Amino acid sequence: MNKRILVAPLNWGLGHATRSIPIINALIENKFTPVIASDGVALELLKKEFPDLEHIELPAYNVTYAKNRHFFKLKLLQHSPKLLKAIKAEKKEVKEIVETKNIHGIISDNRLGVYNKLVPSVFMTHQLQVLSGNTTWISTKLHLKIIKHFNECWVPDNKGFQNLSGKLGHTDTKDIAVKFIGPLSRFTKKDCAIKNDIMVLLSGPEPQRTMLEEKLLLELKFYPGTVLFVKGVVEKEQIIEKRGNMILYNFMTSDLLETSLNESKLIISRSGYTTIMDLAKLGKQAFFIPTPGQFEQEYLAERLDKQKLVPSCKQEDFTLKALEKTSSYKGLSDFEYEINYKKLFSLFKTE
């Protein structure tokens, strides 16, 4: 019988769920049986991608962003008692899942309570250093303390100088078993005719996702070219709407999204790490608008801007004129890194 591996991505936008897709596919190819566990839109997306697999709903963290970037950290602090309660409930739920669902291993993408001492447990993150302004030292220390509960920590990036995560994924962690597994993406680069001058790809927690959607719809109304607009709202039915020069989708599943990205000249999106990995794999020109107050996205956008790879701006500063900067930037490119999944999954072969 195939060994059953619990794959549990965090429900924080769609990035953690989408970067779990190549992991789930690789598990299947290597004769494991993935069991998917998450909540909210992350779980809904993975149900659509893998309808034949078993799906389990975990306790929701229910973290939302502040409307004002200056209250981002305060809002997270206010949520912390609720978050700790959810993590405790998650640990209890996972214990029961391991005991009753015949689970042989765990891969948690940033779900802090999804581990169990009875089976090999992996924590996947690109943030060995958790940026939080003047409290970065304590947020990093707390995060590393949690990672120690896991057998291994997989960082989806290259170890060397040429990497995507910068100081987020490259810090001193001598007492943690860290493996750099290379950038993860569910997509393949294809030679396609360009059909969309701009493609907007939204994701992330509310209310900031909606705020950016409204801002971009207003600005792009005056754009002379073709715009494909994906809102990143996962619902039961796919909704397609034509509005002037724009075609709007509420969401896309992987195959259509891969085709649409390949057929688009410029991508406008958040500077989430999963999006950066995807666009690097596809070698795309992009423009980033980091989520206000999210230190990680602000750092990644600033880093790529300084490297003259991808321009960016603050959400409130975005105008059509800002897109003119893209012509003098290189765009992202693939590292052509092949992940050795057989070696990676050897952890789960131990008895």
C-alpha cells in the first residue's frame, strides 16, 4: 500500500496552496498517496485541482489585514490569542488524523501546529527570517522555535548567491535541519503568441485584496491595450466578464492560468514569494505592488527593484504611468533547477 502523506498548506492568500501543487504531483509520481488538509480558499482551490484525493478541513487561523498599513503589526498582535488557540486546535486535530487516517508523514507549508512525533514531519517555508520591522529578532526567534518541532525544514530556493528569497531564506540556523530544495512552481514555460498586453493576478487576505482590485480596475480602465484580470476569488463556479478592454475572471485553475501567463506580456501582481517563483519559472516581465504593511512582500519588491529585475511601487502610488518603468528592467528568469524528489521524499521511507 502507498504511504499516505498529509500535505497542509497555510490558508493565507493562494500562494501556499499553489506551491503545494508540484509537491502533491511529485508525491503521486513517487508512489505516495497525498492527503490534503487546509481551510478556506486554499482548501477550495486544492479540491478543484485534486478532486480525487482525500481532503480534510483544519481549524482556520482567520487572520485579516488592517486597511491602514501602519496598523498591520497591531492587527496581527490583536489576532495572536485567536491564532494560538487555532494552532492548539490544529495540533489536536493532526494527532487524531495521524492515528485514524493511517498517515506516514507530514508536509506543512507554514501551518505551525501541523506536526506529530509519531511520523516524519516537514515544515516548508521561505522565511527563516521573519521580517517585522523593529521586532524582526523576536518574530524570527519564535518562528525558528516552532520549526524545531519538525524533522526537516524545506526552503523552496537556491542556497547560493543567485536566489529569490534573499535574507528571508538565508540566515544562520545551525540547530535546524534545513534543506534548500530549489524554487517551486506548478508551471512550465511555453512558446506562445502574446494575447494579453497586461495580466493582473491578485491574491492575498482581505481587505487588501479588494482594495487593490478596485484601484487597478479604476486605473486600467484607461489602458489602450488588452487586459486579462484574475481577481483571485475562489468560488464554486468560474465567472467570466467582459468590461471594455478587460476580461475578468474570479479565479483560474492551474492549466488555464499557465496558458494565460505564458500568453501575457506583463504581469501586475503582489510580490508574494510564490508569485515570484512562478514568474521566474516563466521568465516574465512584471510589476509588483506589495501588500501594504507586509514587511516580507515590501522587502522582496524592493530587492528585485534594486536589482533592476522588476519595478514596484506602493499601492496608493500606482498609476498607468508607473508601468513605463518596466521597459528598462530585465524581468525574471528561471534558474533551471531540477528538484530530486526521490531523494527529498526519502525521509518518508524510514520505518
